[in-house]
Amino acid sequence: MDEAVRLLRAQILLSNQCLEKIKALKDTLQAEDKGANIIAAVQSLEPALLDLGKLEKEKRDFLHKQSARDMRTFIGRMSSSEKWEILVHLFHRTQEFEASLRREIAAARLLLERGKKYVDYNVNVMTRTVANNTYNQEAAESGSQRGIKMFDSSV
């Protein structure tokens, strides 16, 4: 049981560290400094993610030794005691951190996708890429009343 408590505490600490780093990355993505600090934010996140991966492997090995499918199963097999209550509390905290991490990662992923679309659109504008033949200069000169090119961000 002490090993389970140690693993869950370590997971909480690492999850909190990852959460802070992901929030910092999100703030960097939202900042208007043209991405100057993105590399540093990602590099500061990598060690925490590696440590979390190592801890996950330790947790899988522990659960394998205990013949439990997951931590919930392991806790469910135990009898109620003071250490059991601590274990349940820690387990619930890890679940809360995992949910927070999922939300923050989804938000960071959305910011990255929007940034990619923004860059794609601006590259299309700078290279004068047109959406299709309907909007190019020849079509505009041949019969269309429009004398300008139109751009589509999906090009």
C-alpha cells in the first residue's frame, strides 16, 4: 500500500508540474511576441512529460505485480482503513489532474490549429495563391466584373 501511495503522490506532483508547463505554453501561444518563446516553453515541458511517462511505466509494473488491471481495481480490493482513505483521496486527486490536463491539452491543441490556419492563410496571401480558376486574374479579365483576386484560407 505504501508503494501505491508513493506512486499516486508522485503522479500528482508531476501532473501539477505538467499542468503549469502546459499553461505556460498556452500563454506563450496566445502572446503577441511572434512565437519567440515557444521553443523554450516546449523544451521546459519535455522533462516533465518524460518523468510522467517513466512513472506510468512504474505504475503499470506495480499493478502487474498486484494482478490489478488499474489503480481503481487495486483500491477496490483493499479493506477500509486510514491508509485506504488516503489512497482513495490521492486517487481522486490524480483523476482531477488528469481531467485538467486533458482540458489544457485540448485548449493548446486548438491554439496550435488556429495558429497553423493563420500561417497558412498568410502564406497564401503572400504567395498570391488563389483558391481556384474562378478567382484568378485571367478569369477576372475575361468576363468577370471583378478585377481583384480572392483568396481562400483552405488552399
